[in-house]
Amino acid sequence: MRRYFCTLFDSNYLIKGLTMIRSLSKHCKEFKIYVLCLDDKTKRFLEKINISQVKCIELYEVENESLLNAKKSRTKAEYCWTLASYFTWYVMHKFNDINQITYLDADLLFYSSPEKIFKEIGNSSIAIIEHRFSPAFKNLEINGKFCVEWNSFRRDNEGLKCLENWKNQCLKWCQYKLEDDKLGDQKYLDDWPYKYNSCHIIKNFGAGIAPWNYSQYEIKFEDNKIKVNGENLIFYHFHQFQILNNNKFFRLGNIYKTNKKEPESIYKIYEKEILKSLTKIRNINPNFEDGIKKRNNSFSEIVKVYLPRRVKNLIRRLI
């Protein structure tokens, strides 16, 4: 069965986005992924790399008056969150042959087939995944129980209704702050299991491993597979990961590594795949530097890695 996905990124996320798509090509037998290219450079590179499963869609094709009005008052990140729901809705309505669409974040890597997730979802109209915070980060659940990294919607009454509502909610309000039980695009998902009878919460241990939850799992490399509590790792979310000069990387902040060191095997594979994607891009443009940080000791990095969340929020408000 062909699987349909969608994602979005600009040239600063091109290396990560391409790496995610390449991993999907490796582990998903038949699929198509619609990419909302947030700038011309992204579209040009993806078309030159020419992955048959990729369908590029330009931002001007999607933007309408409602989106452009929202864009005026939102940061780049907030607008991308707004677009996540809108683009998923757009793809579902433009391409009538799609029976089920799954939105993916660009900073994922697939380590094994996602078919186990689809088998678990079954005929559910909606499928979402919890952050599954480790005990040390359980307080973060106030910002949203579910993570907008894998959201599936089926072409039925409940799936389409949920997607339409989420799109409209994000158009109305999608900001990087906790306000009136809302935060960005993700806290809206907290209500879905109660509002929609056919909303499935993905339970597979191998799905959605991330910095905020890996410390509670037993992660081993066995028989050329990464196992999470005995199950194959399906995908990992590389939150905070940065590509640096000279083929170096910043993996994640100390706040996550305090409880348990990051899973080395997971990150080594990702770093190797990131460099492969960078090579493909530089075969087209040897001078490509988008998304590669020149240094890792800037004020913003010091804030991200070392300061408590409350202090970070205070600095954001002052800035």
C-alpha cells in the first residue's frame, strides 16, 4: 500500500529534511511525500536531486489571504507551525486519491519501517503521538501532551473534521507562549482523544524517541538494529541538533544529558546520514552553507544549553 506524507522546510533545514526523506526511502516500500518548499532554493535543490517519491509545492501555491494576514503578526517559527496544519489540509484537499495523510517533522530519521505504526493505527481516523516525557521532564507536559511530529488523518468524516478544525485554530492563534490553554500548534491536540472517538494514540515504543524521553528507555544496538525496550527503533526526533562547520555537530543541551547520556548509536547513524545529504547537496553547489552554524559559543547557544527555562523565557520577553 502506498503511504502519503507531507512536510515543510526552507534551505536552512534542507540538509535535515533531505536526510529524513532519504531515510524514509530506505525503510518505506512505497510512498509519496509532499514538501512545502519555503523558499526557491529548497525547491531547486530537491528537483535537481530528483527523488522520485518527492513532490515539491511552492509556498505561493498554498498561501492565501488568511495565511498572509496571519504571517504579518507571527515569527518565522510561529508561521511554520501555522503552515503545518494548513499544508496538511491543503494536500488532503488538492489530491483526492490520498486516503490517509501523515504530517512529519523535518528533523526526524527513520531507522526501520513505519509499517508497524500504520498497522497499529488501523482504520482510526486520526493518529497522534505523546511526548512521553521522562519523569525529570514531566513538568513540560503543561506545554502539550502530544508532539506534532507524526500526525495522521484519514479521508473520512472525523479525520477531515479534525484536520479542518486544527487548521482553523492555528490560523486564528499560533504563538510561542502558553496562553488560555494554548501553545503554538501542539496544545490543541490535548483535546483530540476526548473530542474524536476515532483518535488513536500511538503506543509503539520505537516511535517518537527524542531527547525529552530517551532516558526512560533501554536502548541497545543488536543484530544491526537499534532496540527500544526490545522493539525496533522506528524514528527519532532530533530536537536541538545542529550542524557545525568542519563536519562537527551539536547534539543536544546538557539539560537532557544530566539524567542519561544521549544514545550514541542513534546519533552516530544520524550524523553519518547528515553528511551524506550534505555531500549530495554540495555536488550541486559546492559552496552550500545554509543551516550550518559557524560557531557554537554564541550567546544564544549559551542560553539554550545552560540556563533554566524560566530564565530563558525572561530573556525572550526582554528581547
